[in-house]
Amino acid sequence: MSIISIEGMEFFAYHGCFKEEQVIGTKFLVDLFIETETEKAELTDDPTKTINYQEVYILVKNEMKQKSKLLEHVARRILSSLKLHFPQTKYAKIKISKLNPPLGGQIKNVSLTIAL
């Protein structure tokens, strides 16, 4: 087993409980960790024998475009879509960070981490 890490994916999106967040938007960072079997790719150097990183990025990008109130909802949608499109995924963990959240003070980010 191997873990494929795609970290620091940056998106401008419109997630949040406040109406203003869904209008103004903000930056988000997404880190995704996918456990899968990579032995065939290791032995053959064949990109079709592993998970395509670009396809994963596009999947995440498409899910980030859909407005949600909660990071929990966004994260679960991404993991569900990942499992659907890449059934060879044995385990996945995602961390979504909202930069500069409007919580009444100076806060670098809030984040949520969940696993599949």
C-alpha cells in the first residue's frame, strides 16, 4: 500500500454559514491523502496502473465550486466522489482549511479533517 498526497490545493470558493460568505467568498486550502495499491505502477512505470493526480484535482475543484454552509459537507462530498470515481481507494483523509474566517478577530484559518 502507498499513500498519494495532494497537498496545498488552493481554491476561491463560497462556503460558509453567513450569507456574506456565500456572496463574497474566500480562499480555501485542501490537503488530500489517498491510500491505494501502487505495486503495479511501481513495477511497470505505467500511469494507468495508479490513481491519476490530475483527475483527482479536477474532482476536488468541481466539488469546491458547489456552495455549502459547512466544511463538513464539502469534505464528505469530496470523499464520496473520490471513492465513486476511484474505487481502488482503500482509505482517504481530507483536510479543508478556510483562510481568514469571519469569526470576529484575526484568525489565520479554521480547518476540518475527516477520513473515509
